Amino acid sequence: MSPVSVITVLLWLSMAGLAFALARRAAYWREGRATAAGAYGWTNLLSIPKRYFVDLHHVVARDPYIAKTHVATAGGAILAMALVFVNYGLAIYSPWLDKLIFLAALVMLVGAVFVWRRRHGAKALPARLSRGPWDHLPLLLGSFALGLVLFVALPASAMSGALAIIVALLIAVGAFTMTFGAARGGPMKHALAGLLHLAFHPRQERFAERNDKDVVPPTALKVSLLDAKEYGVGKPVEFRWNQLLSFDACVQCGKCEAACPAFAAGQPLNPKKLIQDLVTGMVGGTDAEYAGSPTPGIPVGKHGGAPQKPLISSLIEAETLWSCTTCRACVQECPMLIEHVDAIVDMRRNQTLVEGTVPGKGPITLANLRETGSSNGYDIGARYDWAVDLQVQVAQPGRRVDVLLIAGEGAFDMRYQRTLRALVKVLNRAGVDYAMLGGVETDTGDTARRLGDEATFQQLARKLIGTLSQYSFGKIVTADPHVLHSIRNEYRALGGFYEVQHHTALIDELVASGKLSPRATAAYADRKITYHDPCYLGRYNGETEAPRRVLKSIGIKVVEMERNGMRGRCCGGGGGAPLTDIPGKRRIPDIRIDDARYRCGDRRRGLSELHGDARRRGRAASRSAGRRRTGCSGAGVTR
């Protein structure tokens, strides 16, 4: 058989292998529930190039080394295979196309060499990277690229005997890895699933420009249709099919693992391992072949699952779900744009609504919310007692105000009240036309939703929407990022569309417009102050600069922690975590305080005063959701 015939045969075998891989993986995905009718048509495939080269690479580019190697390896592979298909599949046999194949394969080979170097030549290989088959992948891809380079570069007269067999084997090994190997669940399944995942992503809104009329903004949880008996996910087949597809797209880079506050604290959650467990449940089997960092405290190889088998206990421990703070750091870092938090909340919903198994103080809090409209069971009429001496007007039906102030559950906490009192004084100084919602204010339902109690969330949300409908106002202002996120983003699916602003953003506007004229004070001249970005203000709502501008307006020079802005480290106060209180080796707020102490260069205060403050906050957070939100509302640490 001539060399040309060999390459043509290998090409069509590869095409058959690719079709087999797609059919095999698609059979797993199709086990999942259907999506909304008409939401995902084949025209979505046309969106892949833009989402691949813009949305996905925008995340990958944060690591320049791997971004360049990915462009070379993946880009070279796609171009080389496309050119081989044109030149040999269509029997054109053009020398010019051969030269292009040579260049594309050479680029792929260089990329594969650098990928191998990253894993085998680096002195400090990141612990987050999975090993096993992923260590061999660069060699297998390199063999494919090298085989193509030799096939095109060597003269036809040399392509005979043992050399021809070697070249054919090099190409065949790489082609098998990318096709049949992907079907069997090998590393290259991420490429096949990843491209389709971009087209059929569960959150299409992530790829569109933000619209104030969006029913489900990019970071809002989707409403569970309780009337249709959507009670979360208890088995792999209860995920939607495009969620199962997204799990297959995981490249096991471990960036989610490195960003996860629960993993850093030694709690039993590793986002990467969780996604791989869900893949295992989708196809059936055990987690024995997992080759990455294990979930802290949970050995690898002792859990298994199947599509129709319950997820919790058999495949995933319940404590893994309740360790999550829903901070979205994993989602922010994932280069494949996987939605870990959505999957976790889906499983929590099943545990809460079906099994009724919420750990810690979760059940008491949920009962309080249902019965009193307050997470601690407080008299909601006392929510604004802190303002009794400030002569703040309470909203009245029929009287319009520019700003409606909603305090949130933190209004019952004495420390948080100091922030609210200061805010009221600022609004008075600026002459803002505002009113408090007053004693009719009930909880937004944020905690209930994060704990998986969708029924209680919808009940509370509809009640507050009904209350707000009685008043006339321009916008809502709050100092609580969780209140802001719920009312601004998650109420939309229930018909509540409001302009909601964080108090720091409002103050920033007042300063910019000249209604406030802050003066720098010498008291801050010799201090180092750092700012903690609340996850629900930064990652969830993109507001990172207004708080910093306000601090700078009074002469404060902000010293940034290593992890700040959209990539800030979670303080541990979200997602109901202080209520479920899953133990780990450390506490998440202690880790964040260490970040601040290190950045501010404070060695003397660090272990005593600052850590003591973190412990006090942690104890208070366990006692009340009010303090939980206080700990997640942003704070400066001074020296």
C-alpha cells in the first residue's frame, strides 16, 4: 500500500473514530433531562468560534504559558486535521497543501513539547494538575504531530518498510487518543465535549451583553419549577443533558481547586474532584482511576455510582455539598466555563426538599424564615430600632422617594448597625431623598435559596415583591451584597425588576457629582489599609472599583491583597456555610485575615488582634445570619 493510501485510510479511520466518540459520549449526555423546548437549536454551533477565541481564551489567557501552548497544540491539531481531510480525504494531493500540513503539524509538535515540559520539566509542578493519563497526553499528541511532519517532509521514496510503519504508528497512536480514546473517557474527551459545551452551555446568558431586562442574569440561580416537581438533583440522570455535557468538558487543570476557599481550609470539597465524580456517576463505575488531588479527608477509590443511582453517600459525601460557600471562585477560574455552583445547589435542593437533611443550624434558620420572615426569628418590626434617634422617614404608600433603603438581616447586629447609621448620616449630608422600608421588611430569602430550600426562597421573594409593589421609589440601596444580588438579579424570574445599588456605589456617585465633598485626613497617612471584596458584590455583580474610589476620596491608599477584585478570596460567610458549619483543618475567615495581615506587613498584630477578630466574627457568624452578612460586606484592615 502506498504512503498516500495509508494516510487516507488512517484519515477515514480517524473520522469513524471521531463519530464513534461523539455517539458514545452523546449517549451518556442524552440520559439527562431535557432543556426548555426550543432553547438549544443546531444554530448554536455557529457560536463556537466566537466563544472559543474570545470568551474561553479570555479566561485561559490569565496563564500566558498555558495559553500559548494551548493555541499552538489545539490550533495546530485542528488546522492539520482539517488540511489532511481536504488534501487526502478529497483526493486533491496538492504539494502546497502538504506544506501547510507540515507547518500546522510543526506548530502542534512545538505546543506538545511545551505541554510536556510544563508537566515533566518544571521544578515546581502545580499540585492542582491531574496526573496519570494527563501526563502521557503530550507524548501521544506529539506522536501524531511528529508522524505528520515526517510523512510530509520525507520524500516518497523513503517512505517504505520499517520507516513507513513507524510513521503510520506515530499518526495512528495520536489519532486513537483523540478519537476512540475520547470515547472511552480519556483526556481528549474534554476537547470534543468542550466545543459542544460552548454551543449548548447551560447559561447562554454568559455570552451575551448584560441587559437590564434579562430574566436570568449570568450569575443568578435559575428558578426551580416546583409545580413541575423539579426538586433538585438526586441522581446523575436528573441533571439536564447539557449539564452532563459540561462535566465531560473538564480539563482537570485544577484551577477551581486552587481557588476554592473550602479546599484551602481542608474541608471535604474539591471542585475538580466533584466534577469528575459527576462524570463517574454519568457513565457508571468508581472513582479509583481519578489521578488528581483528592477531596480533603475522603480517600479515592471507595466511592462509585451509576446514572440511576443516588449521588449522595454512594458517590459524593453530603458534607462535600455543604462545604461550598457559593462564592463562584471556581466558576471564575474555570477555563472551560463549567458551572460548579449550579450543580452543587441543584444537589442541595434535593437534599433539602426531598430528603430533608440540612446539617448544622440550617433547619432552625429555615424554620425561622418560614415562620417569621427573619433568619433568627426576630421581630421584624424591630429591624430599624437602630435608627430611632436619627429621624429617618419610613416609606409611605403614595409618597415617592428617590432611594429606598433596605437594611437586610444585618440590621439586627450591633456592629453592622454602625455601618447603617453612618450611611444614613451620609445620605442626610448629601440631601438624598430617601426612606427606609421599615418594619414591613422581610428577609430576601438568599440563605434559603443557597441552602437548597427553593420553596421558602420563592415564598419570601414573592412576599417582599408584594411589599415593594406598594411603594414608589427610584432605586433600592443596600449595604448588604446578598440583599443586592437577590433583589437585583434573582427576583427577576419572579417578576421583580428593580434598580439596586450598593451603598458604596451610591456614595461614589454623590462624591463624583459634588453632593459630597470628603476631605483627606492625616489620620490615614501612615496607615496601611487593604480592602476585602465581598464575593456577592465583586464576582456576582462586578462592583469592585466604587468601594476603592470612596476610600481614596478620604485620603486612604489601598494596599491590595494578592487575591483581590473579581479574583478575591472568599471570607467564608456565603452560601449558608456558617450555618452548616462543616469542619476543616482551618477556618476560611482565618485564611482571609492572613491574606490581609501578610499584605499589610503586620507581624505584631497578626496572630493576636487580627486573628482574634476573625475568631470573634466566626463565632458570631455561627450565631446569626446577620453577622454572616456583616463578615461578607467588605472591610478594611488597618495597621
